[in-house]
Amino acid sequence: MKKGTATVVKNSGSHYILSELPEWNLFPAVLKGRMRLNLSGTTNPVAVGDRVDYELDGEATEEHPALITGVQDRRNYVIRRSTNLSRRSHVIAANLDQALIAVTLYFPEIKLPFLDRLLVTCEVYGVPAVIVLNKMDMYGSEVPEEVEAFKRIYEGAGYRVLCTSARTGDGIDELRELCRGRLSLLSGESGVGKSSLIHAVDSGLNPKVGLISDAHLQGRHTTSLYEMYPLAHGGYMIDSPGLRGFGLVDLEKEEIAKYFPEMLRVSDDCRFVPCTHTHEPGCAVKQGVEAGTISAERYSSYLGMLEEDGKFR
């Protein structure tokens, strides 16, 4: 009986593909029976990026997969509640060096509350986040004010915004270097060009590329599984299905402001502690919004999260 430790590199329902990283030696696995009972708190008790213990009698095949017997403690993870009515959560990926959140301003049109919920989740669970503003080729030689305004909002909040075009290659060298030697999750809404970005970073990889629905200016799902890819220049990329909703998990509304970096920087100056930053006099956050040092858009997302307490958490 062989026993070992490996990383989950693909998750397709109840079946998994493992590899003993940094070696890329793929083999199939399933959860041992008692594991399914003990890890039933989420829709996927084992996620891509998890380090798992396994045992194997002979050689792993689809008919005779390895058995996952345990999940090692996670360094961090990204988790969401997929639907407003769902009581269960879904771990997107674990043990990440960074999350690359791909967005486009117009095609599809960006939803700032969605982006902000994803950023808050990264803050909560200790995953460094970088915003990748893709499809810059749509604007021609002159960058529109809307792009500059977007960058001011999120760079002002403390996030790196990397402008890219998978079509022309703009920003791809910088993105490739950012991924070197790291385990990166590439996430975002449907249609923002995640698969095209992966192919641009490593031309040897060719995930499915989807089309945009003209009727709704939304992407059609092309990635239905969570899957890790080895990058030729070093590092690994996890591709995720296009998301159309992102509910917060295990977060009390009194805590939300702590995970807006620009609010956290000034919250000690509020007259009242604790402060909800909604109605209290002498609130430093509200003063920051009025002065323009905290963006009104991000503050609006924060207020929306407070109102969605019962809806998303």
C-alpha cells in the first residue's frame, strides 16, 4: 500500500486529479468513504490547490483511483456562497500565492459590487489580490477617462491594477512575470477573457475561449471545472468558471469595513468605536468619502454589503 501527499490540480464533482508538485505526474483519485461524511460542510470538501493525503494499492487508473484520506490545513482559500438562497458555500481554490481578478469595463460591463465582494473575500482569507483590467485594445491609442477613474478608485484603495490585452499582448509580459513561481487563481465574471489571458501568458496552454452574448453583453460559461495548469516559465495557474454571483461567507456585517483597506486606514479616527460608518457623527470614513480620499463607489459597495446581510450571509 503506497501512501503519500499530493496537490489537487483538477476537481470534477466527486472525482479529482492529483499531482505531487512540483512534479507534474497526474493521477486520478476519489474521496474515501468516511471523508465524504466528515467533510460535508461545503459543496466541495476538497478544492483545487488543497494538499491531500492519499493511499494507493497498485497503480492509479480511472477504474482504480487513489483514495484521498485527509486534507491538510489550508494556508488560505477563496470561498463564496453561490446563490442567494443557498445555505452552503463553495471553496474556489486553496493555498494561493495570489488571486488575479480579471475585469473589463464594458464588454461585459463591470459590476463594481461584485468585484468588491471578491476583493473583501480575498482580504478575509489572506489571499493577495491583483486586478487585471483586460481588453484594453478596445480603446485604441487613447485610454479613456473611465479607465483612469477605475484605476484611481482601486489603486487608491491599495490594489495593483494591471492593464492587459490578450489580443495585442499589451501587459502580458508583466502578467507573466507576476505569475512566475507562484500559484495564482484567475477569477472573474464570465466573458472577461480569462481563458485568452491564460493562453497569452503561456501559448502552450489553450483553455476553451467563449463568446459574448450580444443580447446581454455577458459571457457564456466555457470553463465548467476548476483546473490547475503548469506554466512553462514556472508557476501554476488555476482557471475557474466565470462567476455571475459572489456571496460573502462567515462574515458579520460589523466586520466588513475592516476588509476595505482604505476604510481600515482611517477608522481609528472615528469619534465612536465601534463605528458602522453609516450614521454616526464624526465618522472618519464618511469624511473621507466627502473629501474624495475614499471613493463613493467603494463606499456604496460597502453599504450594499451591510444591506445584503440576510441575502448573502
